Amino acid sequence: MLIEAAVSKESRRGQDQLTWALLLMQAERLDEAEPVLKTLLGREEFRANAYYHLGEIAKAQGETELAIDRFLRVEQSELIIDARRQLALLALEQHDPEQANRWFAEARLLFPSFAQDLLVAEAQFSLAHDAPEQAVVIANEALTNDPNDRQLLYIRALANEQMDRITDTEIDLRRILEANPEDADALNALGYTLADRTDRHEEAYALIRQALDHAPEAPHILDSMGWVLYKLGRLNEAVPYLEKAWSLMPDHEIAAHLGEVLWALGRTKEAEKIWQAGYELTPESDIITATMSRLKNS
């Protein structure tokens, strides 16, 4: 019993040290957090966490090679996946997308029990970083292991939409809805795609209406409802949905949509104010600049 008590106390002490290090990092006291984390490297149950967070510190301090070394030393638990995402981000910062793919591929060989999760993570990463073709290739590979994986079908649907493959997008989203007709995100994604990329606006409205019934406070679904109402010519009905979406989640795409509806209603000063707010949040936003240019030059 005395040995068990000592081990339990030591484990709690290690957890307390990890918690303290994370609090120091949150307070941006990185130089103080680092030695606390280093004391945990000798403890197997905390080593992966220690290396991962030490990698975060090195990355924050601009020590790229040290960050890479530390993330590569993460060899336990789900942190393996997070560490490979971090390595992929570092590769992109170095303008080497092929290395990002190699980090994921290497991890699948080293940690076969995480291979499927790593494929999902890589597909998500590719989609989020303007590589939809790569996302489709990876999703296809992962779907051979589980053809009905909802997450992978959704990723592939969004990637195909980015590449204007609307038929393929619809096929995957309807597969998800066959398995779960109440999947709010799939209902919304299909409805928004049909509203934005086709003339099937009434069908889009019905899908988004269902999504909103399941998730009435979801900003992205409120945005979709406002957008499909605009496409249907119901401008005054569209505004409250878009304004609520904007209030819940200030986002550059919502700003673009709300501004466009206000512009169409002749409320041009309000439109420009919303666009400016969205642009300040996301200065690199293409959708706002494209929307403004299209409307002002029409």
C-alpha cells in the first residue's frame, strides 16, 4: 500500500507539473514553462506531452529546426497526429508542401495503429490549405478501408466542391444523408452548394430549412439560409438571418453575403461598413474583394 501511495503521489505530481507548464504557456511565460516541461521528459507517461509542448515553445520562438526535432519525438497517444499537423504547418511555412505530405506518410509507417486517423488528418490538412486535389486523393485511399466513413465523405465532398465537381459533391453528401437524414452539416452543405452553384434554389431552401430545424443557432447554417433566400429574391427575409449569423460569428464570408444583400437593397453605406469589418478580420479575404468588385462594376 505504501508503494501504491507513493506511485499515485508521483503521478499526481507529474500531472500538476504539466498543468503548471500549460498555464505558464497560456500566460506567454515560455522561458519559465520550458524547464518545467523538461523535467517530465524522464517520465514515460508524460514524455509525449512534454515533447509536444516543447515543440510549441520552439515554434513560437522561431526555432524551426528545434521545433521539428521535438515534434518528431512525440511517439505516444493521439498527440502523434497533432504533432504531424504541426510538422506539416512548419513545412508549409518553409514553402515545402511535399515535405508536409512526407511527414504524414512517415507517421503512417511508424505508427500503423494510427494510419487511418493520420489519413483523415492529412485529408483535412490538405483541404484547409488549398490543396483540394490532394485531399480527394487521400480521402479516396482512406475510404478503401472504410467506404462509409462520414468524416471522409464530408471532406471529399468539400474538396470536390472547391474544384467545381458539384455532381461528385452531391453524391457524397447524399451518401451521408442516406445513413443519417438528420445530419445538419451535410444538409447545410448540400443546400448551400445547390443555392450557390446551381439554379436548384427551392430544393436548396428545403435542405437548409431542415438543417436549421436541427441546429437553429448555428451561424454557418443561418448564413446559408440568408444566402438561399437572397437567391430566391426574398431579400428582406434574408437580412435577419445574415445579421444573426454575423452577430454570432463575425466571419469574412458572412460579411460578404450580408454586404451583398444590403447592397441589393440599396443600403450601400451599411454594406460597405460590413465589408470593411469583415476585411479587417481577414485582410487576405478574396471573397470580400471579389464581391465588392463585382457589385461596384456591374
